[in-house]
Amino acid sequence: MHNAIKIYPNPTEGKVTIDIISETNDVVTLNIYELNNRVVYTQKNIALTSGLATLNLNLDLQSGLYTLKIQGQTTNYIEKLIIQ
């Protein structure tokens, strides 16, 4: 097993699922940024356990390209997210 992330559907109209496979337990923060680096969504203290964690988000964001960052002690992901 290795750390991995899957975001779907992407592009999305707002409802998005994030699957995170982690080798270790961690507590992470999820931030979504506009292209100018302004934070438009934050979810803190997400507990990940070793294995698969699934997050379901219902985002109310304008159409555009965003950067999704998930960061913790042992977890660090940066992915693009497209809102239609």
C-alpha cells in the first residue's frame, strides 16, 4: 500500500468525493484555494486512519480552476479541482 488520492468527478458541479489511501494515521486539514491563493473552503481536524478514508464535499463555488491541498504530519497532497 502507498499513499494516494483520488478526486472525482473532476470536473464537478460542486459535489465531489475524495478518496485518500494512507499508510499511517494522521490528522489533516483540507483547504481549497482560488488561483490567487485565497482560501475559499477549509475543513480541519480530519482524522485519517491507515487504509482508505472517503470525504464527500458539497461545494458552493463559482466555476473555475481551484487548488485542493490536504496537509498533515505525514500527509501532503496538492491537486487541481475544476468547478463547472
